[in-house]
Amino acid sequence: MSDAGTQRIPDLPSHAAVVNVGLSLFADAVAAQGHPLAVVDWRIPAGGDARLVAALGRLYGRSAAAIDRANAEVVRRLDQPSPQIVSVAAAGAVVPGLEGRMLLHPGPVIAYEQVCDPLRRSMRAAVVAEGWAADSAAAEAALASGAIRLDSANLHDTVVPMVTALGPSQPVWVVEHPRAPRRTFAPINQGPGETPWFGRDTQGAIGRLRLLAGAVGPVLAAAVEAHGPIDVLGLAGQGVQMGDDVHIRTQASTNLLIRSLLPQLVGSSHPARVEVARLISANHLFFLTAAMAAARALVGWAEEVEGASIVTTMARNGTEFGIRVAGSPDWHVAPAPPIGQALYYPGQGPETSARDVGDSAVLELVGLGGAAAGGSPSVAAFVGGTMADAQAMTAELDLICAGRSSRFKLPNLDWRGTPLGIDVRKVIELGITPKVTTGILHVSDGSGQVGAGVATAPIGCFEEALLALDRATGR
Amino acid sequence: MSDAGTQRIPDLPSHAAVVNVGLSLFADAVAAQGHPLAVVDWRIPAGGDARLVAALGRLYGRSAAAIDRANAEVVRRLDQPSPQIVSVAAAGAVVPGLEGRMLLHPGPVIAYEQVCDPLRRSMRAAVVAEGWAADSAAAEAALASGAIRLDSANLHDTVVPMVTALGPSQPVWVVEHPRAPRRTFAPINQGPGETPWFGRDTQGAIGRLRLLAGAVGPVLAAAVEAHGPIDVLGLAGQGVQMGDDVHIRTQASTNLLIRSLLPQLVGSSHPARVEVARLISANHLFFLTAAMAAARALVGWAEEVEGASIVTTMARNGTEFGIRVAGSPDWHVAPAPPIGQALYYPGQGPETSARDVGDSAVLELVGLGGAAAGGSPSVAAFVGGTMADAQAMTAELDLICAGRSSRFKLPNLDWRGTPLGIDVRKVIELGITPKVTTGILHVSDGSGQVGAGVATAPIGCFEEALLALDRATGR
């Protein structure tokens, strides 16, 4: 068994007189008497589930050396490369397999009848914007009939945020990575307000998709071509030091990207360039999808490593939460969780909230999002208010990770790297799943975003992944 | 006497067995024996200088209530208003009294023969760029003969960074403040590299001034007019939460300003707009002078308060360091200090460094620069490397300040406001002068910036200010 359990004492007092392991009754009594005390938060591994404990015994036992070796390679692949944005293009022109009347959606493959309300709305808006239906009702009919093919974006080297439904007309960031097997993609972010990625299917939302296809894509394509390759994660690294978690908050990274592209944007001759600039200037999450495409490139190279226990896909379709582990194409799914620690818009709350959705949790796999919470005053607002609360979120993820980022460092934690490489063994051993910073959408009325918060991944898919790994390593 | 001395114990241990006041010999012995110990860093007030102690006795004694009242009003004026950038214009068209062949320089009034080498070079470059001399030699002759008038920028409601010499052709930010008596001004920052504000007088440096006058000014003037008023300190407040001290580091604030102006810059029809965008995009200190102009507006309103002991001007001409106190037009000067804690470019060091220079220390008077060091990883690099080192810089300034900012808050210090309102009484009582984050220029060879670091204000000018205040309050 690993020593992950004992890592839960970040600062062992130098003069502790009592060490308490496990249940806190004894510790409480000692503390009440005013004596120095160190508490080891020991838990029964895997909650005592015999099947899981047996699997853990093998995976930490005779298989441990091989797994640790593979994991080290996965961590290296998640940590070191610098994927670059090389162009912006219409998805249909570059994304492999995105052909005909087809939409890519977040998370694991899903049948239309199981799709949640906000993602359905987004799909309908996309179908109308693509010109495959005259209105929302016709779009619904086309989707229900199966005339529009649906597929998981991840199966096309693509990641999409929230309930984005990606059609071929929509512009995507194209990312290259010196070692990854294929290019990766993510849509140009649709921005704030009346937009399909927030589950809206109004005329305004459909208009936004047309503006993206007709103006934002071409302006950015020319700007990126004139600029040359953009080191996305280099910018993200600066953003982390400026308070971004680069998931729920990408303000600093967005501004760095805008500043980089300023001369090329000012040089645009597109007739709609000012409208495009206005949209970009108002979008605090402009960087989000650029970071996602780069993160997808990292996991795309890492997932080729055989025999590791590190998660390389973590994605939600609004109905199911799915993960994949390096070296295996199999998805392990569990029901999508509600979003726990949250701040809601006035009049909104858990009862009006859709479940956790989107491919953006790929960021948590590479040291961003919840991993970088400890440096982000904005995330702190969601998890208690103080930087200590946000730091606790990073510290918790540290317990279930195999390494630390050498690229994303937190100044107020003595420049410690963010946790990297979620190990399903540690997840099951400690019963701790990753936390994901995310937006929250209305469950049913199409009004869009209702808040933001922190989702906790369900344990079920990690249990399945552990058992599959145990089988694959020939128990 | 105030209780400022005891504030030096930020966290008094709850179980201290020994309290040591003053000299540390006894404390050292206690500590060596391993006993708990609290150290009160008590010092003889004013270093025991009888004149100063007597003045302090009066200013903390029978005059205290009136001074404290006036100080509270000064702090309120430094803290609350939101000066706005309303336009960009050529200095000669808007700065009062900048007429004919005249240059405005940083710091107190100075005769040309006493001007340091880098400021002379900057003045020569300005004279050539203004078209008042054909070359540097002719400019030198014109300056030496008195044909070019020189005056302190501060006397014209203007502040200039480093060794900037401001001629009438140069574009300035124009700042309005709802309550300040007059508009305030600061030049559009000249940017990195071969530039006069770093003490260079090459053809490239002269060319930069012409580009600023001919293209940068007009492009920004049109952009600001199209945008409408800009809440400079609102942006600075966000910048502080993103690691800017908004003096030596303005990266985040600069990017926020660029993002704000993006639609208007993209909408420019100026033939040189791309060249201008390239210059702005490459200038991490683009925001610096905008912040200075806004800070000058705050102190401009604050300096009208009579009978306070708060510093409202702190400016250096490279030869002298000068301060003024609210309610008095008198300058109190001391020799400009060398720059202490510094990082140098390769091959450079104290012996090749000019002395502390520029009006940018106005930022330290309003809660920025050294006051905001505790939130800035970049400043940390200059003062020891860790955030704790940077926080110590903010904590030290706290000891000599009368209040805290409600606008500039440090997330990693539990959202505490930065110190605000430097009280000359506390400076003299504790023998602690403000620290100023700043760039460093070559002392004599015109090669420009050689490093950056932290200057410590000389005590002499504060002693003079205290004695003048004591006389003015009718001892």
C-alpha cells in the first residue's frame, strides 16, 4: 500500500506529544485537555469494499513497480510539452471524422433521448445555425429522428466546454504538439450572455453562432496566421501566477492572449473586425477553450502509455460523468453529479441547476482548474472566501496525484507546482475524487447560466476504472 | 506618543513566558535557553535627537487631535475618489504653464548643471525631438545656456517616470477627478528599449519620441475618445489582485487597459495603427504612467488639507529626493539615495548605477508600489524571493501609515488593504522611511536600464518636514 495516507499531515508539529490515528474520539479528548496533538486522518482503504481492497492490494503490490514506472512517464507527458495554437479554422475543415450533418458534444457518447435539457437546446441552436433546420422545432425533429449524427468530441481529438454542440461551421483553435499523435481542437469560446454553450436556443444564441462562423473565425484565423504559433500553456503559466485557475477564471490568461494578438487584430481588414474585437474584449473566458485544446494535446500523448493508473480523460455530457485511464480506450461512467459548493445568481439554487457538464475537466488533469485553486482569489470565493480555503482544495488534490507541475506554480505556496496526474489507486484508497471548478446552467428553462461552483467527481467511475486496470494487469 | 512602536508585534504568542523590550541581549539569552519569548522591537524615538523628540512630543501631544483629524481627511482623499482618464493630448496643448521652449522634469526644481547624466541625456533627446536643436551637441549647448527652460513637472500637476523630460509635443494622459482642483497629467509611457526615460539619447531614442508624438498620441487620443472615461484605479485594483504592485510591475493592469481599449484600437484608421499596437503590446509598463496621473489627482486633492502630517509629494530628480506634506507648498529635500535591494543585468552593479529618480513614487503615497508589494510575486523576487519577504515590505510601510486602502486589497493577506498615508511623525518616531520599487539606470554611459530594485527614502527630508510642521502648528 502506498504512503498516501500519511501525506495528510502537511506540517507535523515538532513537539507533538500525542499522535492519533483514525477515529477522532481519543484525539478530541487529548485536545480538550490542552495537550499537543498530531492527527493522522487514516481511513479504511476503499471504504473497506473487499473487491476494491483486493484489487488495490495487487495494484500497490506486485504490479506497483510497473505501474509507477508507467505513471512517471504519463506525468512527464502531462507536464513538459508545449502545445502551440497554429491556426484557427472551421471545424468541418480540420476535425477528423466531423462530416455531414453531425454534431460533437461533451462527455461520453450519449443517445439524444438521454441528453439533458440545456445540451438539447444547444444542439437545436447548432442545427439551425448550420442551416439544417429552419427553426428550433424542426431542429428538434431532426435530432429526435436521428437525421443529425451525434458523437463525443473527445473521440475526435476535440474538447468542448459546458453544453457546446460543435457543428462543422464553427471555428476551432487548432493545436499542434511536437509529440502528440494528432492535432487537437476546441471551439472558439462563444462568450457571455445569450449563447448556446450556456444552454440557450434563442434567436440571439443562434445569431452568436453565425457571428462566430462568419466573422470571429476569419478575423482570428488571419490574426493567428500573422502572429505565428502561440505557446498556450506558457501564457497559462503566467495566468496562474496572476490568480487564474485557468478554468472558472481565465481573466489574466485571456488578457495575455489579447495583448499578444493586439498588433494582428489591429491589422485586420475584416469589415466586422470591430464587432469581433468587442466580443473578445467582453469575454473573460476567451482563453478557456485555447487552454482546453492544449490540455487535450497533453492527454492525447499521455494516453498512449500502457499500464498506468493515471486518468487521461475526465468529461461529462450532463447525464454521465466519464473517465478513461492511460493506455485504455474504455470509458468508465457514473451519473453526473450536482454541483456542490456554488454561488448562484439571485433566485437560483440547487433545484434550478443542471448537473455537471462539459469537457473542460481536462484542465484538472494537467494541473489547472481545481489543481490551481490555491493561487486563485476568484476560486476562493466559491470554497469559503479565504486563500487558505482555496489552498486546501489544491492540497486535497495533491493527495491523489502522482506528481506536480513544473510549469504551473503557486507563488503563495512557496512556488509549489500544482498537482498533476490523478492516480485511480489513490482515489480509491482514500475515497477522495477530484473537484472541478465549473459554471452552472439552468436545469430546464433555457435561461442559461445560473451560477458557478465546484463539482465533486463521482467515485463510481473510478472504482470501475480500478477494477478494469486490475483485470488488465492480469490479476 | 503613538502606539506605533507596539504595532511591531504582528502576532503576539499566546503563551509567551518572557517579553523583551528594546536591546536584544537579554532576549538572545532567553531564546538560547529554549524558552518562549516575545520581542518588542522598541527603539529610542527619533534616534534620541533632542530637537526631533521635542517636536514629536508636541505633534503627538497637544497638537495630536487636530493633526489626527486632518490626517483622517487626507487618508479619505487618498483612498476614495476614482480619477478618470478623459483624453490623450499633446502636453503643450493641455499642461498649464508648459509654454515655449520648456521641459518638465521629475522631482524637485533643479538647475541644469546639477542634473545627473541620464536625465541630461533624456533632456537632450527631448530638445532634438522637439526640433529645438539639430543634434545632441546643439541640444547640450541650448540646455547649458538656459535657452531651454526647465521646471519640476509636479509644479504643473504632472508626474513623469524615471528620467523622462517632457516637452510640449509629447502625448499625455489627461485625468479628471470630481473633486480635485485641477486636471492632472502624465506622459504616455515611452516603452522598453532605446528610450529617453531610461537615460538614452541615441537616434533610436529620439525616434521613439517622434513616434509617440506623431502616431501613439493620435491613435490613443481617438481610442480614448471613442471609449469614454477610463476608471484607472479600478483597473489598478484588479491589477493588485493579479500580482501587480502597479509600479515596478504593471503587467496585469496594462493588459486590463489594453483589453478595455481593444475595440477602439481595432477601429483605428490611423496609417501607423499597427506600429502603435506593436509598441503597446510590447510595453509591460504601458499602465505605469496612467496610474501615476491618477495618483497625482488623488494627492492633488489631498494636499489642500491644512495641518496634516501626511506626505503628499515624494519625487526624485536623480540628484535630490524631495517630499511635501499636505497643506504646505514647501519641498524638503535630501540627497537622492542609491538603490539598495536590486537585481542587475549581467555586468552591472551598484558602481554602474545612477541614483533613485522619477516622480513614480507618487504611487507609494496612494497604496501602490511598495505598499502593494505583499501581493506581488514579481516584487518578491527583489526582496528575498518568497511572498513572506514581499509581505514584510508591506507590513513595514503599515507601521508608518495612517490608514489602509479600501480599494487595493491583498488576497493572500486576508484581503487586507494596502497601507495609505505616510505620516512623517511615525517615520521620525520609528526611523523607518518608505521603500520605493523602481528601475535602475546606468550612471554615465547612456546605455539605459541596468536593473531594478528597491530604494529606501532618505530620512533627512522627513526630519525637515517634521520640524517645519512643528513650527507651522505654533509650538
